[in-house]
Amino acid sequence: MQYPINAMFPTLLQHSRLAIQQMSPQQVTAVLTHARALQRAAHARAPLPLLRGKNIALMCEADDGAAALFRHSMTELGAQVAHVRPSLSELSTPAEVGHAARMLGQLYDAVECQGMPPALVQQVADAAGVPVFDGIGSPDHPVALLADQLGGDGSPEDHRRFVVQAVLLGALR
């Protein structure tokens, strides 16, 4: 499957939970178009190793709920996902956050942060040098609004999965 997604639009969803409102109608259409293509491929049981060779950090305490959806979304596309328990907090010094973020950026192609304060996620994003997402797999992330527009068969979790996949494919390819 050719995946010519414009790498510009996923940056609107990185580092922020509200930036989806800044997406143009064309960007929203692109995400939904690619999510629908992934949906059709999944229904046809076509393997899509589009993220083979990519390593993604999933920073969260528990690997359930939104974390499980994110992990499934990425491994289904061939990525390796490492569950990293966050050792950073709002009490971490900027130097500690910067050092940890740069290390994450060297080890991983992207970082998903779940359950972390937005200001801390922003600090990680500023220093990591790779796409950093703030709870993109969670049901209250703006991506869930796009998933509601996806249509077709499947559960709301499946729709979120396809939209998350489309956004991360755009950010990582």
C-alpha cells in the first residue's frame, strides 16, 4: 500500500491535545481517507507492515485501556512498542527532563505519553527530536473526534485505532 500522506498534518496533533481544531478540512480529509484505507485492509485481513523497523516508546504507568489500544495499533502495522514507565514528574528539573527526552529521541522513532501532565509532555517534545504525542490513543484525545467521523463497521475502539494509525503513519513515514 502506497502511503503518500503529507507529513505536515500530524505535527498539528503532536505535543498538544487541542491542535486538531487547527487542521484544515483537507488535512482532516487526508487523515480520514487513510484511516478508511487501513480499515478496508484490516477487513480484508491484508498484512500492513508499514511501520516495520520503527521503535515507539509508550510512556505510561499501566499498559491497559488506551495504552493497549495504542500498542495494538502500532504492532498491527509492524512497529516495536516498548512500555516505558515514566520516571519524570512535574518535580523533575528541566535538565533531567531534557536528558531523558534526548535519550528517548535517540532510542525511539516516536513517543506516546499517557497520563502525564501536558506541560511535562511539552518539555519532552521540545527536547526529544522525534514526534511526541500526548495521549493520542485515549478516548478523550481530539483524534477520537475524527474516529467518530470514520463510519463503516466496527467498534469505536476500532475506529480510533485506524485514525491513530493514519496519524502516526503520517508522522513516521
